[in-house]
Amino acid sequence: MEPPKPDSSPKYLWNPLSEDYHTAYDSKPYTVRSLEISEFPAYIANKIAKNLAQYIVLKRGVKTNYEDEYNAALEEITVKL
């Protein structure tokens, strides 16, 4: 039996910051440009989204509850078409 293949359907992320966000997945560099929507395979976008949401919360500063602010940032950056 073969292992399941990663979800490679497209997923879109929005970077609300005034700076590009750089990260890596499986040793490959990826960039989510400032104030732009970027397209990635879903399995990569999911990982980038988690990291970008954490970065946004830390960049803005935690004001009340980290988990609520993280979930709000995750919702903000995930583009629904």
C-alpha cells in the first residue's frame, strides 16, 4: 500500500505585513510578498500559514490572548476563493 500523497491543490495566502515573509519548507525557500496574495500547494501553504500567523502575532505583540490572536491572524491570511 502506498503512503498518501500530499494535497497539492492550490491554496492562497495573503501577507498583510509591510515586509516580505521568507521561510523554508523541506529545505526549499519560499516567499510571501508584502501586501500580496501568493499561491502554494496546499501542503506547503498549511505549514507557511502556521508560521506566518505566529510571526504576525509576535510582530504585532500579544495584546490579550495568544491563541485568539493566532487564530485571527490565521483567518486573516487565508484567502478563500
